[in-house]
Amino acid sequence: MAMAWMGAAAIVLFWLARLFNWPDVLKGLPVGMLLVSLFILLRRKLRDEYIQRLWVAGTSFSFAVLVVAFLLAPALEGLIDGLRGAAKTRDWPDIATPLAMFAFFVGFLATWLRDRA
């Protein structure tokens, strides 16, 4: 479970680095942490039924979040760009992957915390 918490911390670090425009080295560190934690969780998933169930919960939640985001993101992005009077840019593809990973860890940890109660 330490790898799940490491992944959640890496997501927070990723968004902080993106929000505060940290140097590229610090922007890449959370991505490496995510890849390591996902690899270890995946390796463990193949041997443990409980971790496999948590993995399925995380991937299902991530899929649902991405479907909703793909339906709503272009409209919200156009609305925000229109209200700001900004040029029409496509910022959505930049956050799709971090959003998917964030949703995975939210689903994974929420199921784990629900099972502990």
C-alpha cells in the first residue's frame, strides 16, 4: 500500500510543479515516481486477488472520469476561453494523462479506505 500512497503524493507534486511552474527536473520527478509506483502495483496485482480488486476499482474510476472529461472538457475550455477573451487554444490534451493517473489513485485508495472501515 506504500506504493499507492507514493503515487498519490506524486500526483500532488505533479500538480504543484505544474501550477507553480517549477524547473523541468522537478516536473519530471513526480512522473518517475508515478511510473515506479504503477509498475510495482501492477507486478503485485498479478499475484494478489485483493490488490487486483483495488486495481480494477482504480481503472474503472479512471475510465469513468476520462469519459466524462472528454465529453465536458471541450465545452468548458471554450466557455472559459470565451469569458477571458483569450485566443482559442487546446490545453485539454496536456492534462488528460495526469487526470487519468490521478483518478486511478483516487479510485484505488478510496476502495482501500472503504474496505478498512
